[in-house]
Amino acid sequence: MATTTNITTTYAGERKGAFISAALLGANTIRNGGVIVKPNIKYKEVVKRLETTSLMADATCDYTPTETLTITERILEPKELQINKTLCKKDFRSDWDAISMGYSVHDNLPKSFADYLMSYVVAKAAAATEVSLWSGAAGTGGEFNGFETLMALDANLPAAQEVTGTTVTSSNVAAELRKITAQIPAALYGAEDLFIYVSPNIHKAYVQHLGGFGASGLGAAGTDDKGSQWFNGSALSIDGVKIFVANGMTADTAIATVKDNLWFGTGLMSDQNEVKLIDTSATLGDQNVRVVMRFTAGVQYGVIEDVVTYGITNAAN
């Protein structure tokens, strides 16, 4: 049975859309354009996939249909999630403008303070979304199946494109990344939106490697003879393939594919979104504020044959 709640003060005004956007789009992978975002999914979205055998044939005087055409589908079904958090106003008075909250101990909840509390929780939601996007498991509360989880169960992943991983260091990172580039299908190589999505520790190891700490003849001074000071956040690549750091990815893990093959779905713009900040002092006699957020989120990929995984054991292969 649902808990009965009497709400006397709520903050769910015109900025609620901005806050829910920050919670989802604040995830590093999404914010930096690493995946395709599909909003306004009420329940689930079915994406058709068209496959053909050989389209080309020798010309004749007759009309002769070539080979076969197969249509399958991929389903993107965001999971409904929520955040219920209780914060005590007393804990924030010393760090906030006490005057704006009122002089009485029975203080009010000014809009600026409400924004601050909401932003605090939103930052936590963004971090959790980033982790779920890559390594989440729907069986765990508050998570949805991430790309690693989904790809580990797809029997159609070509065995050669499932690269065995190891502990990545500055000494072996270049060799390990080249194991990935070696298996990228020829049809994808050179694509503008082709990336190797890597875990933070692999990205860090590659930066160290290029700073002169590797074993590939760069020399102690590294890139541009700048040593450990060479990196300023610029884009990295290897063998002509761009590298994208995926903060939510499991350590020593990587996935190579094109951006258009990775989708993030949500009901972001729908009426189902709910963001509330509820001051319960008037109804419960306490000093608490409840933060309530509800949204949907989920991921899916299109063509598994266009994916190379590293450090992900495929249980279906």
C-alpha cells in the first residue's frame, strides 16, 4: 500500500524540465556527444534493421531480383527510475545565506536554496546515469542494463571481435589498443563517427604512455618533448581511430563502434517527468526537505557486427 503524504509546499515549477535534463544529459558520455539521444519514448521504441545479401549482380536484359532481404528489429525500452532523498535544512544553514531562509528557526525554503538542493541531487543522478549507461545491470536497484551488459549476452558478436582484455598500464596500452583497431571491420574504418570508447584507467594509461612512460620508443620526454605536461585535454587517437573516455565504463574495458550505433533513450520531454522539492516542516513538524525525481532511461545498440569489445566476456559466444 502506498504511503499517504500530505503536501503543503512543493517546488515543481517551470525549472523542473531543466533539472531533469541536467540529471540525464549531465552524464559525461551524453554531454560530450558519445551516443545518439532518443527522447520522448513513452514506453519503448522499436528500431527496424534491414539486412540484405549481395545487392550487385551481372547485368542482363531481364529483371532478376537479387538475393534476399531480411528485416529485424532492436527494442529500446527505458526503465523507470526514481530518486527519493531527504535532506535536513539545519545541515545547510551554516553554509547558506541564513537571511534568505528567514530569521526564525521555523525557516522558509527560498527558491535559491531550493535550486541549490536540487542541483546537489541532480549531480548525483548524472553520475549514476553515466555508470548505468555503460556498466549498469537492470537487476540492480536504480540501474538499467548498460552497453557492456547487453553486448556480453549477444551471440551474434563475431568471435574475432571479442578481444580478450588484461590489466592495462602505460607500458602495454598501445599494444592493447591496437588489438582493438586490428579487429574493426573494414567497412567502419575511416568513418567520421568511429570511436574506441575506453574506461578512465585506459585513457589515463594512454596519456601517460604518450608522455614518455610507455615502451614504444617515444623517449623519456614523450609527445612534443613535454613529458607529463604534454596533455591539455586534446583529442586522442590511435591508428587513425578517435578515443572517447567513457567515465562509467568498467576498468580495463573498451568498445569500438560508430556513434550512430549507440542509443540512449528516455521520456525526457514527456509528461511523465516529475521533479519536486517538498518541505515537510508544516505537515510533519520536522526540518526536512524531500527531493523526489522520476524519469526513464535506457540504452540499446543497433548492429552488434559493427562492434569490437575489449575485456568483456561474451557468455553467449
